[in-house]
Amino acid sequence: MAVRGAASLADQLRDHRNEAMLYRQLATLRFDVPLTESIDDLRWRGADRAALTALCEEIGDTGFLGRMKAWRD
């Protein structure tokens, strides 16, 4: 089965191979990193209300605040 644009895609990948490999590495989850934190230390405890409110006001989407399930404060 022929793929439309395959030749162009192959050319792009060949021309940008180094970048493609970098993005692949950046998107790969690592499991061999030692962690000093416990699972409980890493548990999400809610959003910082003041910081999130300021961000939402800055980007003009304060409706998002009503969808927040948990607050840290």
C-alpha cells in the first residue's frame, strides 16, 4: 500500500534526523532514575489558588478555576 507523501516525509526525516532523535529522547520516560521522594511525597495535593488565579487572569480564562477539583490552601 502506497503512502501519500512518503518520499517527502523520508526526505524531511533524513534532513532533520538529529532533531528527530533529540525529540525521541526527550519524550522517553526513564525508569532508572533514583528517587529520594516517597510516593506520598509526590502525591498531588491540589493547585495553589493564588498562583493559578493570577495565571488564569493573565491568560483570560478564569472559567478554568471553577473546574479545579482540589486546592492546596
